[in-house]
Amino acid sequence: MAKIKNDLFLRTLTGESVERPPVWLMRQAGRILPQYRAIRSSLSGFKELLFTPALAAEVTVQPVDELGVDAAIIFSDILVIPECMGLDYDMVEKKGPLFNKTIQSKADADALLSGAEAAVKLEYVFEAIRLTKELLDDRVPLIGFSGAPWTLLAYMVEGSGSKTFSKAKKLLYKDPDLAHQLLAAITDTTISYLKLKIKNGVNAIQLFDSWAGILTPELYDTFAAPYLAKIASGITEVPVIVFAKGAWFSFEKLAQMDCQALGVDWNISPEFARSAAGSKILQGNLDPCQLYAPEAQIESQTRAMLDRFGKGHIANLGHGVYPDTPLNGVKTYVNTVKNYNYNS
């Protein structure tokens, strides 16, 4: 594999001494960029973009060109895993995902594909990775990602987004055996999928447990953390970042996972994260809404965040950038990080 020209992100993940923190943004390949909006306006919807590798590669590279971030993240969706396992979904504009069928019984779970048999169906994702690597020309690393098993189960049982995911949580209480069966199948599929992503060129992996925060600590320790840990341990080829949004109650246990870095949302202070994480690299955690503020305030708050985290930190937001975020606010954030120096 050719050497990455800007390898600041990878050097930080492996614990090397660096001159400044690297910076990238969750959901950076998206609606904050006019280039992205132009492509989307010419298509029938989100999934057409997802299923067209050349366009997915183009929008993946756009924030590298426009913002100067230190890493790209492949344009895709966490719900490709349920889809390859046999649960089709639609992405409804302004409403989110809607599944045509959900998991309601053991027979439903038994009918799913899993592992490598399911993962190989995602060739369009792997083709997008190969095309992205060509467009990047080794300028910056490319991140691959997947949803965590609990988060994916939540959609597969609920059938759509939800404030409570009460149907999915009900399954954990009423039929824990079925929940574990489904989580195990999702985990095996995810490991196979991520290994194929790595084979096709990604340089790091991020795991998103987006709905971690709606579980009790006991439920999280039983139905979420063990499967997340299995994936992290199963990926040995590249660095792994674990981001469990809202799981402040399990942060110390997350730090024990076989991963290189932990994502930090804006509800966790840098000081708490640093004390709980041990030697782990930390990533985060500016409130995405901070980017709506005046530029001078963005600069001061960004520098304060960097000071509080100290070394061993990847600058990011505490969650994905919001679609209507002013582009100048995003650029101010990125440029503030890039102008920061640990030695100054």
C-alpha cells in the first residue's frame, strides 16, 4: 500500500507524537456542501447516490477538496448491513429510513443471511472504496464504518427511526434469546463486511453505536457492549474507533475494548473522558450547534476544546454535522484546528 501523504490522522491513532491534532467531521460528505447538493438534486434520492459507486466516491472526496480535512470517510449508510441480510429499506426524505419488513419472530431471524454470505452482496460499497482511493491519490486516509449491532437491531426491529425505540427495547426484555441470536448474526456480518472494506483499501474503521444512550447501563452491558467488543477485537488490520453516543455510563468499559480510539459526544467532558479512557486516543467533541455561532466564538471554543483534551486527540464534533450548518462555520472550525500547535 502506497504511503499516505498526510498521515497525521493515522499517526495520531497509533500514538505517535504529532504537531497538531488531525481534524475531520462526521457527516462531512453531505448537505453542508453545495457540490453535494448539486449531485443530489439530479438524482431520484439518497439510495441512488448510495448505489452509484462513482458518485459515492465523488462526494466522499468533496470535503477533502473543499474543507482540507485530514481524513475522508466513505459515503455510505449503516443500514446496508440489514439490507444485505435481507431487510430492504427506503430512505424517505425528511423522515429517514423505513423498512418494508421487520424482525418480529425467531422465524424472521432464521430467514436472514449473515456473515460473509451477506457481506459479499455489498460490492457497490467496495467499488466505491476502490474508486475513492483512486480519486484521493493517497492524499489523506480513508475511513470505513459500520453501525454497531445494537443500533442496527434497533432499526431492524423498530422498522424506522424513533425517539424511544420501544419496540426494539421491548424485545430485549421479552425475548432476550432472540435478541442475542439477531445480535450475533449482525456481528458476524459486520466483521465480514469491515474486513472486505479493509481489503479494498480503507485505512481505519469507525463503529457507530448511535442509539447507545437510550439503553440502561445493564441493558447496554448485556446486549450492546459485548458485540461491539467482538467486532473491535475482530478487526486487527487497521486502527478502530468506537463511538457509542450517549453511553457515558459505560465509558470506562468501552475503554477496555480492543480499539485504538474512543469517540466522545458533547455530553462528556474532555476531563472525564481522559480520566476514564486510560491510554486510548480520544475523538470529539464540539457541540455541532456551536458551528452556528459567530466565527470568533467558534475559534475560541475550538481552541478551548483542544486545550482541554491535550495530546492524543482527534478533533471532531460530538455527533454528525447538521445539514443547515453554515459552510463558513465549518471552515472556521477546521482551519482553527489546522492552525493549532501543541508546541505554541
